[in-house]
Amino acid sequence: MTTTIRPLILVLLCAALAPAQELMNSVVWMQRAIEYRAATTQTYRSAEQAMLKALATQNWTAAIEQSGDFASKPPAVVLDLDETVLDNSPYQARQIVDGTAFDGASWSAWVAEAKAELLPGAADFLNAAAFHGVRRIYVSNRVCTAAETDPTVIVLRRHGLLGRNDTLMCKASNEDTSDKSPRRYRASAGHRILLLIGDDIGDFFTVARDAMARDEALVRYQRWFGDRWFILPNPAYGSWERLYPDTASKKGALRLDR
């Protein structure tokens, strides 16, 4: 019986460790590679130049949800939080070391610590936005509130990135969708949206669940990237994972140009 149980335990252990091991290269790159820091800094510097251009162009908007006469509305930039402004790689590093997969309880515990640092380049951009009178609107799929005791409020205040003119739009605890379009619509109702910044395609438009529709959407909106939309690299997780949920589907997606 012992010889039967031990291989089974080994198989189960390897299955448990597999999701964490898949994260290894991604997280080490995000934490240690100067190429990652250069990429995020470059993105935010380009975004700052685009923001100044947008400020001077009254008919400019970055939100496809924006409509009507928006030229006289106060300017704002809309940003995602996690892996766009806030660096959660220590949480992912814990998954690797502990051999665990993502789960809501451990994520909530990490958020409650309010220890996240900032992505390189984020602070300079966000401070420049405030200097030029541009409201900072954070649209996040975190579950949070506007209360001063909320961990997300605490971490943004600690970094000086949530003033009285800024807005935090989180996912409601009873929401069963991660679609950010309704919140972008609410943001555009009171503001002229100069830029959208995020790390996932869903930070810019409602994301499709099949590869072909996503590819078609990128073709439709490709001129917006680097002009009104700015995306940060995130190899650790994202909506793209739903297209390739297991090892077999990932291997099937590989291009083998020989």
C-alpha cells in the first residue's frame, strides 16, 4: 500500500506546485529585470507627454464610453491599480515560495497589509497629473470602499496618490462581473478622459473571451495605444489566461516557426 500512496502523493504535490512554478520567471523578471523597470518608466514618460497634448486639445477623449459635449468638462486620467500603479509581486512571490495558487482569502490578506509599493514611473506621472490639475481616477477590480480605514485608501494615501480631488472606483462586493466599462462611463459623465492606463485589455474596452474577437478588437483600436491608451507589461496574470487555462492549451497556442 505504501508504494501505491507515495507516487500518488508525489503526483498531487507536483500538481499543487505547478501553478506557482509557472509564475517563477514572470515574477523574477518583474522584480529584478532592469528591462521591466525601463519598460514601465518609458510607458509613463510617454503617457505624460500624451497627457499634455490632450490637455491642449479640447475635443480629445480616451474613453470610448464618452459622448455628448465633453470639451468643457474637467480633465481626468483613468488608471487601473494592480500591476499598473501598485506592485503586488511580493504576493505572487509568496505563492511561489509556499507552492500555492491564487485564492481570494490570501489575496485579501495581502491587500489588508497595505504594503504594496509603486511601479517605476507611476509616481512621477501621477504627480505630474496633479500638478497640471488633472484628476486621478482609479478604476480597480479590488473590492474596497472610500473609507479612510480601507487598505486600498491607506496604501494610496501613503504614497501621496489619493487627494480630495481624486476618485477611487472599486468593484462592489456584490458584483459578479469584472467589466469596467460601466465605471468608465460614470467617470466620463463628469470628466473629459485624457488617458486610460492599465495592464490588461479590459482596462480599455470590454474584453472578449475568445482569441479571434480579441485580435479583431486590437486591430480596431490599435491607433489608440501609445496615443490615448498606455499599457504596462504583466506576464504574471491577466484576462488572456482564460484563453489558455491549462498546459495543453498553452502548448497548443505556441507558434513553432521552423
